[in-house]
Amino acid sequence: MTQPPDRARQSRLRSRLARLPLRVRLVVGFTAAMTVVLIATGVFIYWRVQYALDQRLNTDLVAEADALQPLIQPDGTLGTDRLTAALPGLSEHQVLDRDGRVLSAGAGLGVTPVLTAGTVQAALRGPVYADVGLLLPISKRPLRLLATPIATSGPATVLVVGLRRDERDEALRELLAQLALAGLGALVITAVVGERLAKAALAPVERYRGQARAIATGAPSLRLEVPAGRDDEVTRLGHTLNDMLDGLERSLARERRFVDDASHELRTPLTLLSTRVQLALRGTRSVPEHEAVLREVQADIAALNQLAEQLLQVGAAAGSAQPPGQASGDLARVARALPMPVDGRDASPLPVTWTVDSPAPGTIPVPMPDPVLRQVLLNLLTNAGVHGAPPVNVTVRLVHADDVPVAALTVSDRGPGVPAEFLPTAVERFSRTDVARPRPGAGLGLSLAHALVQHHDGELRLCSRGVHHRYEQRFDVDCSHPSDGTTATVLMPLSG
């Protein structure tokens, strides 16, 4: 389906304008707006001056018509001697009948009707003003006419009087010329000033572009030079871009650290696996010996698979595109349904007990699905079981932050605790203390739990031996847990 010609032309015009530089578009738009303003102002000034000049002519015409009407005879003729005595020099008049025929006329207007039939009919109902001749191009005989009804017993019905408009037209033509010159000068000044203003306004943007190019070509620590003491759109853009660059640099640093840590963590099991294979290839081995080597290789591969699975879970939690709050879960139900360890074969080899302090219905709905809640709780329990000491307690309750109920989950143990200097980095990937390195795990449990809680608008706290550390500042809730050992606290808003 083809577009109409007008719409197609408008589309092409918009396309051409879009390809122009921004500074040119600003100047064109500013100049176009000023053109409209100047034209509107000129039209208003011209109308006011024309109205004033026409009013002066109309006053003279009314006076002449009032002086002439008493002299009109019923047949439309005038007493010449009386006319000369009353209005010396008046020759611009015509007396018409109802059909617009000239009954008598002065020498100035002549015997040819100067009014159309429609104007004559309108004059029968009241005074009518009309102009003869154009302002531009210049007419040889410009006139301002007044047609007014007259009351006689004869055929004379309309009196037409006129005055020449030469002075009035000359004044309007001179006004038009002055307005055109003044408008053209104003547009030139507007274009020049607009171009300078646009250039000055966009100069910081151009400077930002040059600095951004330097950053893109290998100067990541460089930042945009934002003038101090100013608060406008460009400076706010500069601050926003600098914040974005800071965020990108932090993200890049985290990714580099993650790659380094992952390489370090994967190097050990891969080296061990390679060593086992090399040893197995040396000499002749019996079937039981090969089976023992294969079981060891299988254990190493299982550890690698577990590490890779944890890495995928952390990455999925950190980069999840699913908006929080789309699915809700019941924190109290998940805590009550969590199975206790059986014969040390569970994920946590330590006995775990918990108490649930929930609302009357026995539910604590939060904007996190049950499987995710279960994963967070299991990760915190496993961390407490591996690095802490019994008893390990899980508590689910409701607290208040600024008179708003908030769900609180705490997992505490009575172990030796975590060094205070380690708390700020405890949720980073592969982050482990020196004493925890020989223990099972890769340092991803707390990182995964923190990523999931953060993604669902929650807050994670880690407190140890009286030192409290908050990884988000979302809820104004005081810590409430044993002062010894280590306690992980998750605060979540209620859903629904």
C-alpha cells in the first residue's frame, strides 16, 4: 500500500532533517520558530496600522455622506449650485437605484458603476465600506468607498461617496518594506546567535565524545571532565556517564577477578586429574588397580561438574532477566518442610533445628518462589554446617521496618566465627578464609545466596562475634541473634 503524496513528501523531509547535524537542526528549528513569530508580529502591526488609516478615511467618508444626503433629489440628481456651495470640490460620488444603475455621478467616479450588485444589495440594509484598486501592484486610481442607503420617494436608494487612498497605500507599502527589512535582519541575527548558542551548548558534548573515544581506545581510568558548580542537562549527562563508566570498570574488575579465581580453582582439580591419568599410564596395572584409578578420576570429574554447576547458578542468579515479584513463595512453609539430616548423608552433616515464628495463618509470603527460597536456605545451612559448629538454628519470623512488616530468616551457628576483615568480601565468588580452604566447597555458596536475595529485592547480613555487616541498606531493622558464632540474616519484603 503506497503512501499519499503529501505524507510521502513529509516522510522524505523528516528523513533529510534527521541526517543533518544536531547543531544545524537546532539552528533551523530556532530560525523557523523566529520566522513564525516575526511573521505573526508583522501581520499584527500591519493590521493595526491599516485599521487606523481606514478608520480615519471612514470618518471623512461619513462626514461627506452626511453632508451630501440632504442635497439628493428623489430622481437621484443634485442641485449643482447648492452642491458647490455646500461641498466645494466634491466629485467622488454616485447615486444608484435599487438595481445598481447610476442616476447621477461626480466627475471623479464617473457614470460607470463602482459597486457590484451584491454590494448594492448589502448597502440597502446599511452602510458598506469597499476598496477599489490593489495595494500591490500599485493601482492608478485607488479609492475607499462608502455606500449608504438614502430615503427618497423616487428611484434613488444608495449614495456612494469615495476618497482616494494614495497616502494610505503609500504608508502601508512603506510599512511592509520596513517590516520585511527588519524581519530579514532579525532572522540573520537569530541564525547567527542561534548557531553560536548551539555550538556553545554542544561543546561539552563534543568534548565528552573525544574523551569517550580516548577511553574506548585504551584509557579505562579516564573520566569525563564535568565542570564543578554547574547543574544543567549537559553536566548531569557527564555525571551519569562517569557513573556508568565507574560501574563498567567495577564490573570489568569483577569479571577479571572471577576469571582469575575460576582459573585458579579449576587448575587444581584439572592438574590432579591429569596427574592421575599420567600415573595410570605408567606400567602395567591389574583390573582392580584400573578400577581404583577410574573411581578416583570419576570423583575428580564429579568435583569439576559440581564446580561448573555452581558457577552456572551464580551467573544465572546475577544476570537473571526475570523481574522480581512475579512469583511468590512461603518462607515459613519452606523452612518447616526442609528435611533434617539423616545419618550424616544429607547436604549438611550436622544436626539442624529451627523454630518458626509466623503470623496467625502460619504463612510468610515473600516475592521469591519456593524453589529459590529452598536453595537460599540450603546454601546458608551448608555454609553453617561446613564452616560453623553445632547447634545450627534456623529462625523465621516477622519484624517491622518503619512500621512495615518484613520477613526475616536467620541461620546461626556457634562456631569459631569469621574474621571481621573478611566479612565485606565473604559473598564474593571463590572468597574463602585461609582456614576454610582445606574444607569442602569452592566459596560459591554465600555468593549464590547473596545474588538470589539481591535479585528479589532482599537484604543479606552476615554477623560474626559481635561484628555486623550489611551488603544492602534496604530495611531499617536491628540485628537480633546470638552474639557468639556466625549468623546469616535474610530480610525480604512481604508479597501481596
